[in-house]
Amino acid sequence: VPRRRTPRRPAPRPLPRRPMVETKAAVAIDGLSEAEACGIFSLFGFEPESATRLYGGYASSNFKVVGRRRGSEDGSATLLLKINYYGLSLVDLEHQLFVLDHLKKSGFPTNYPHVAGDGRLLVESDGRRAMLLDFIAGGTSGSMLLSEGEDRAPSMLTQLGEVLARLHEVTWPSERKLRDVRSGYPVCNMGDLLKGDELKALEADSRIAEHPVVAYAVECTPWLRELFERDVPWGLIHGDGFLDNTLYADRPDEGGDCRLLALIDWEDSCVGPLVLDLAVSASACCFTASNELLADRLAALLQAYCGRRPLAVAEVASLGDFMAAGALACAFYRFGEFNVRKPDSDAEAKESWKLHLERAKSLSSGAAARTAVEATLKQLPS
């Protein structure tokens, strides 16, 4: 009797790939309770109703706060209370508030500051300095939104490229001297890398002198200093254009594209090479969480930026180097912050330097990701 053949089932279709960007560790920079946050919120002249911690930021403790301003007949307001990182000086915070206030006057999309009852933009409680900002209703962080599907990437990266170019067109008052990238803190402590004092202190510590971040930073220091001497345009930059520093309305028109509502978190803002801002964003947003460079994302970001502000020849030649520099600075900051300055940080934060050190190396001259960046640049309209 002939053996009956069991019909083969068709092979299952592979699930569509859903590349993501890195999801930052849920870090709280202090143990501030929600009740304590309400107390600080009250210093701005509000009767607090609630405070809810928002996780993810490395430079501040953020709370969604709800309350009614004293003496006002208006209803309750929902705002963002930003309690700042201990290492930020008063000068750094005043810089940040000046930038936000000027961006408000310029109509740039971000969350603007609110004053206390006595007109202050900054209040202090037990050594903690805080500012009160708009809470962007209906906003979803770009990193969270992109994790829901790569189909969102073209629109998201296009809008991010446009808003960075728009930032670089803002005119700043000449009478106010703004801090620049060499000052230390901005752009993941890029200035500390350039000055070298912190790196020398790490080298002098026998326990970490041979650590991969320290060793690579030492190796790259001459190249990094030469990079910042190149003849490229400088201006005010955001310095931290990761997708978790963006807020989007997710397809507000029922099936339409998402819409960029705000570029937020200006702790790293400074005067620096404009192409560095674009490069930091490209390095942060165009790699997946497994460090694969997605050329389509990069093309969308660059084409949108250049459609509004074309890159100079020297900027095109330097973009890959500035992408590598941004990734190196990120690795250097995260290693120092979560392994040296805060050795009791959780394991995820402690290991977060690895992704960006690998990324920096992949963007070095002749490496695969660098070759892909250069190929994408060649496709830009001249």
C-alpha cells in the first residue's frame, strides 16, 4: 500500500523586524519622595495635589505635578517639576533657563519655564535646585514610539532633522555670553574629555587605569582635540538629541503620521559645532539597540536637516568623526557617572557605557558603520 504523504505546512512567515533604539536605564538620581517633590512644587506658589516620578533622565529627577496656583481662580494645572542633578552649578542652571526663555520668544517647540510667585525661575530647597516647566500633554517619547514599529522612523527622523536645523537658525542675543562645549559638562562631559584633567585622574587610579573606556579615551584624545579645531560653523546646540529627549503626538489624525511636539531636556545645550548636534542625534537615533546602523534612518535625518540648512563641505567631511566623538563622550560619561561617581548604581546603568564604546569604535575611520555613513552622505543632494 503506498504510504500517504502528510502535506507539508507552509513555513511560518518571519515576524517583521522591529529595530529599536537604546532604552535608557530607569535611573533616579536621588531618593526624593513624592511628598518631598510636592513640597518643592509648593515653593512655586502652588497648592500641590499630586506628584508622580518620571523615570529615565540622567541629569535630573523629574515629576509630573498637579496643583492650583495660590490666589488664582483657574483650575488645576499639570506641569513638569525638574529637580536638577547635583553636579549642575547655578551658572549651568541659569544658562539652561536663559536658553528655554529665549526659545519661547523664538517660538521653538520645547517645554517653557514657569515663574514662582515672586518671579523666580529657579527655587532651592535643602540644596536641591528646581525649575517648573510645561508638561506636554499627549506627548510620547520618541524612543518609546519607535519601539512600536519601524514604520514610524521615516517621519520621526525627518521631523527631528528639520527641528535641529530650525534650532541652528535661531539668533541669540550678542550681549549674553553662552557657555561652550569646552566648559566641561555639556554634551556628555565632552569638555572634560577635551581638557583631559578628569581622564588623567582616572589614569592615575590603578583600579581603573586599564579600563576599556579609559584606555580608548586616552588613545583618542589627540584626534578629539584636532576635531574641535576644524573650521566648521558654531552656534547654540542642544547636545543630547536622543529620541528620549523628543515628544511626539502618535498619529494625531487617526492613521496619519506622528507629529513632533517638542525637543526637551536642555542640560547639555551649549555653543559648539553645529554639525556636532546633528552627529550626536545621528549616532543616538540611527543605530538599533544591538548597534546596527540603519542607513534609511540616517538618510531621513540628514536629508531633512540639509533641506533646511545645507551642510558646508567641512561639515560633510567631519560628520562621521563627530558621530564617533559623541558616542565616545557618552561612553565616558556613563562609565564615570555610574561606576566611579555613583558606584552603587544598578547593574544596567553600570554597563550602559558598553553600547556606546562599541558604537564609537564602529564609527572610526575605515570601520563598517563609518563606511555606511560616508555612503549616505554621498547620496545627499549637492
